[in-house]
Amino acid sequence: MRTKVLTVVAALVGAALVSGPFAWAEPEPYLVGRGISDVTGPAAENGMMGYSKFDQKTSGIHQRLRSRAYVVVDRATNKRVAYVNADLAMIFRAVQEGVLAKLQAKYGTTYTRENLLLSATHTHSGPGGQSHNIAYNLSILGLQPQALAAVVDGITESVVEAHEDVKPGSISLGVGELTNASVNRSRVAFDRNPDKGAFPNGIDPQMTVLKFQQGGTNVGAINWFATHNTSVTNANTLISPDNKGYASYQWEHDDEGVRYLDNTAGFVAAFPNTNAGDMSPNLNLKPGFGPTENEWENARIIGERQNRKAQEIYNGPLSAVSGGVDARMRFVDMSAVQVDGRFMSDGKAGTTCSGVVGASTIAGSIEDGPAIPGFEEGMQSPWKKLFEPLQMEVPQWLRDCQFPKASLVPTGLIGATPNIVPLQIVRIGQLVLVAVPGEVTITAGLRIRKSVAAELGTPVQNVLIQGYANDYSQYVTTPEEYDSQQYEGGSTLFGRNTTPAYQQEFGKLAASMKSGSTLAPGPTPGKPPFTEINLQTGVVLDDKPMDKKYGDVLIAPKATYGRGETVTAVFVTGHPKNNLHRNHTFLEVQRQVNGSWVRVADDGDWSTRYQWARVGISFSNATITWQIPADTPAGTYRIVHHGDEKSGWTGKISPFTGATTGFTVG
């Protein structure tokens, strides 16, 4: 009798676990953590990465660049992945290796090339010089160790923060469409695709959102959408995360109340790219034009559209993410992939080629910004040393392999661009990320996604291209797009069969993931030649007028301002390279509250600008502006500048702070 009673009680308890008003919640299936850190490099006299303009050097900060990280652990198997999206133009292998070295020094083999995915938003308004491949350091005048260290340290910090943050949680998945934040900038090439009907408007409108919760509390989101992060033009010299950075900032700062310098855990919203190779945010197909004729307003509008759509999906009907966490990665020599005929349009086997830059690469994308004006001009001093390694004829066999490309430089043969690249697939439940080390057009992306989806037996909607991941090897176009040799085709390094090769090689990773088998790691890439070239001079010393101190105010704000007006203050300063102020700030807007000064804005905010300018040989000024937001409370405010000066006598770097007198906002 006692046994029967216990059985009945057990049955009742079991029923209570899954149904009824007093149902007990199922254990949360994952451990999830999020982290964020600062990856802002030198704010002055550092070449910018993206547009390949020699005269585009940093001169201050519009908004700081950040790395956003998420760690997901499958509680059933203890498998984990770490996902990073950073406000950078690209991720280079030098960055991946640096981050892995630091993480493995701290956590052993917890994080490896296989389960760590590093990706970039593709902003063109950040410092460059983080690659070991000379082609990507040309316009930056070589490798910039300070810029590389800032990125490696910041990404590592974000992953560490996410690792330390892991708690029981759940993940949800949602999909929607955004149709007014991108346009096809290479329609001539796109229209050659026989499968272009998959994208009736010539764009990929899919936005995919992952929602992260810890114990029922919303803690983060990853929001994938394909559009170039190039609302800000190549005339800009202020560091900026562009439209995707604004989307993150608006959700985190404006909507969730995150204050980056307060060192408290908050909501982390990443806006990574997918297959954005031919997707432009410049809706009028001209740099800085569309929706308006103001590049900063365009960045704000395109960013806001991404944020609002992401939050609409986030707060709407979602599917619970369930199933395992897994990852596969291997290196592939993309210069010599033998492609099976089943991936080729004519059914015949083909091959890829060693990397070659085409003539249309040099021209750049006229819709988003022209590139290098001409190699011959740069062959002379002071850049001769940079271009000398590129002065190699393209062998005829390689020209034939790259046909119909007008081949200019055999960058793969000389190590100026990588031939051996990392290919990776990461799975979080039913969502699959195909991490491509380049810029994939929407149709090329769809073909790769279909190949992976077919191997895994999963809907293609749940398979995403994660572009700009783990390394960089320029563009990925379809064979049909390649034949038209627009900018994207000329920048497809490995030849006409690049997309079929990726279909085949990512398919192998997917098959391994499905079967649970392991794969050989592939050929280990060596360190390229010419990695240490750096023609950019550092800070020799700082100086100032004899009657001034560092931090002195040269131009003071007016006594009174109204909301919407712009406050301007100019300070005597030192070179920003003396101290990058990562996870800190070069400026503060402070409000007087009960007799104390309280920070209300810094150089990570949309409303502020920090601009550095050299005066003569060694003097320099910092101009700080604050566009007063419409919701600013009335009161007394001041502008504060934090800087550092380098002594010409001892080389010692010393910090200083200057402040304006108070002014009122009415």
C-alpha cells in the first residue's frame, strides 16, 4: 500500500513539473554570458582602415569602438562557443592569434580556433594597421603595433567578461525583414545570376535576432543584417562605429540605460554583418547620400532602422533555441582547391587560384568610396618601401586561371594577401553560423548557405553567413558576378570558382558536424613577409606655448546655451597616442548636482566630438564639442578634457586634466 501511495504522489509531482498553474520551470538549457570592452586605437595620425586612402588619418573620436562578446555553454555536454562582434573594418589573423594567445594563457584550452568566432561590423572609420599582410597595411603606412594591441586587448577583455558572466539562461531566435536600410550597389553583376529571383528587390532583407536571458532577465541580443557599415564617407577622419555602432549604442545607451564607463554589467546588443558584399547603406548609390545628404545623419538613420527592427523582432514571437552547441574549423588553401563538378554550373570540375588583385579593385566602389588612385604614384618616396614588395608581374598561368580578371598584382604569391584562410561553422541550437573570412555577396551567400543547410538537414533560413570573420581575404562573388568584373569581382582574390569552392569546403565542415567526426586542421599558415614595415612616425615630444599649461582653455564656451545648440571648447593638449584612454575618455560633459560635478557624457556618446589638431611642429590643440540633446535637464555644466603629454627631455608621459568654467543650459 505504501508503495502504491508513493507511486501516485510521484506521478502527481511529475505532472506538476510540466503543467498546471503551479508548474515548475524546466532547467534552463544553457549557460550564457555577455561582455563588452573598448577596442579604440590611436585617435590621431593613424591611417584608417577600409577606404584605402593615404591621407585619411585619425584626428579624433566621434564615438569609441567596442567589442561585444557572448559565451554559450550547452549544460548537457559542457561544450561552449564564444562569439565576438567588434566595431572594426575586418578581423585579421594577427588579431585572432593575439586574442587566442591571451585567452589560452588565462583559460588553457577552453577557447580554441574551433570554438572562438571573431567578427567585425566592417566600419571604415577606425584605425588600421592590425594585419600581418602588407596589402592591408599599405594606406596605413605599415603595421601599427599600438593599434593591434588595442584591438587584441579589448577583444580579449570582452571575452573574459563574458566568460566570468556565465549563468543559467535561455536563448530565443527570431527572424524578420528590413527593406529600407540597404541597396544593391552592384546590380549589373547581381542581375547576371540565374537564381537572382530569390531576392526580388536585389537585397537580402532578412534580419535574424538571438535573444539572451539569464534567469528570465534580458541581458543581450545579436542582430544580423546585411548592409555595408559605410554611411560615413572617406572624407571623415574621426573614429566612428558608423551605422551598426549607432544601432548598438541606441539600444544599449538610450533604450537600456547602459553607461559604458560605470563598470557595471548591462545589456549588450551586437549588430553584426552577414553577406553584405554588394549591400550598401547609401540608398542613393553615392557616398554619403541616402536617405539624406548628411553622412552623420545617414549613419544615425540607418542605425536606428536596424535597431528598431531588431527590437521589434526581439519583443515579438520567438522560437526557443534548443539543441547542442558545436563548432568546426579548419584552414583551407584557397589558392588550390579542386572543386567537384557538382558545385559548378557546367558540371565540370574546376579549381581556384592564388590571390590576385584586379584592376577594378584599385578603382574601388564608386557607391561607397573610391580606393587607391593609382599604384605608380605611390612607387616613389616616401612610400616606395611599401610598394616594392608588390612589384611583381602576374605569371601567365595565373592570368589564365584568373580570367577574365585584368590581373594587376599576384598578392597571394608574395604573401601580401593570405592564400590559406580559416573556415569555421558554429552551431547554437538550430542556428548555424558560417564564418567566412571575407565579404560575401548576397547570392554567393545564399549558395553557400544552401550547401551547408543541405548537409545539416536544416532550413536555409537558420543558416547565416557571418562575414568578416577570423581573417580577411576580400570578396566572394558568384562565377556570374565575377565575369562582369565590377569592384566586387575584381576583389575576389581566388578566381571565378571561389563560391563553388566555399560551397564544397564549408559542406565538408557541415558534414563533419552532423556526423560528429573530427577533421584534420588543414595547412598551417606561416607568418607573411614584410610584416614589420612601419613608416608612420611616433610621438617624439609634446610642447606648448610658454604662457600656457597643458589643459588650459584656449576657447571657452558661452555663458548660456539652449537645447539643440552646440557647445565648443578648445584646450592645450598632448598627442593622443601617449595614452589611448581605452575604457576611459578624452572628455567629459559634467553637470553640477548638489555642489558636485557629475559626468553626463563622454567620448563614447553620439552627442560629443573630440578632435585633435597639430599646431606647428609639436604644439597641439583639442577641440571638444557637445551637441546638447533635446532631453538635457536645465542646469550648470562644464567641459573637461583628459590628456597626456610627453616630455622632450625625459620622454616621460604625464597625465593632465583641464576644465572650462560652468555654463548654463536653459
